[in-house]
Amino acid sequence: MNWRERLARELSGAVLFEEPLARHTTYKIGGPAEVYARPSTLEDVRKLLRIATEASVPVFVIGEGSNLLVSDAGVRGVVLDLRDAAGQLVIRDEEVEVGAGLPLQQVVETTARAGLAGLENLAGIPGTVGGAVVMNAGAFGTEFFDLVSDIDVMTSAGEVHTIRREQLDVGYRRGYVPADGVILAARLRLRQ
């Protein structure tokens, strides 16, 4: 059984072959992904990374596809959409845990309704929390990493590691891109 068949058999959620990425980008351009996967759980993400690693297949993470230019030739390997598997938002007093697949705008609105401040300058920035981590999204004097206390990353071996903000070298529009794995979540420190 090849790696594509294994993904289709072992994962819950959508596993689509030769899926046009134009359907998943805001510019509505882009050729087919060899495999487009939108797993339902973090366990499925773990399985996907294990299968892709064993088969030496590249994995590319896509969020909302905002401002993303994809070649008409498409993408070889797996395009991974984390919106279902990593879409949690948990508020504990002034700490907020947000999944990498959540739209950033949803996080801004939900925390504001909960009476928490800090993210309001990021309103209107397209994309997901994962994208905000990768690019250190910002506007009006606020950068995403101004609010981050730590992030969770799953390695290609399926291990989840928490990385504290102090361990990261971030800067203007330069966040954190894992060398081996995918961003799962971030914990933010907001204020009343």
C-alpha cells in the first residue's frame, strides 16, 4: 500500500487527491495538491506526519490561504489544513490557548467579547494563528509575539514540545517556523 492510500485509510477528516488549491486561497489561484488533508484530530496529524516522514514526502501547512500565491503546477506532497484538528480556543483568566488552525480574527473577536485586551490592534489581519506565529503578524504597534507566552509544536516523529517565548528569536514579520514539524497552538497573555 502506498503512502497516499495509507493516508486515505488511516485518517479521519478529508483526504483529497489532486485537489485544486485555487479552492483554498483568497486569490483563487493555484494548481492541485498531490494530497490535501484536513484531519479531524491531533492524533490524525501525528499519523499524517509519521506516514509522510516514512515516505520522504514533504508536508506544507496551509491556513486560510490568505495572500498565498500557489503555482499552477501545484504542490507535490501533502498540503495540511489544521483548521479542524487545531481549532481550539480556551480562556483561563487572562491566559488564552489558541489552536494554530483558528482564524486570527475569530480570536480577536472572542477575546474582546470576553473582556480581554491586547489583540485589538490585530483586528482585520487575515489568516490563522499558525500564520501569525510564522510571520509574527502585527499592526499599529502590536506584534503577535508581544502576547505569546509559549507555543506547542508537533515534530515529524509525533512528539509535542512546548517552546517558551524567551527561547525564540523573533523580530519584525519574522516569527517561528519549525524545522521539523508543525505549529499546533499558542498561549497568549492578555489583560482585563
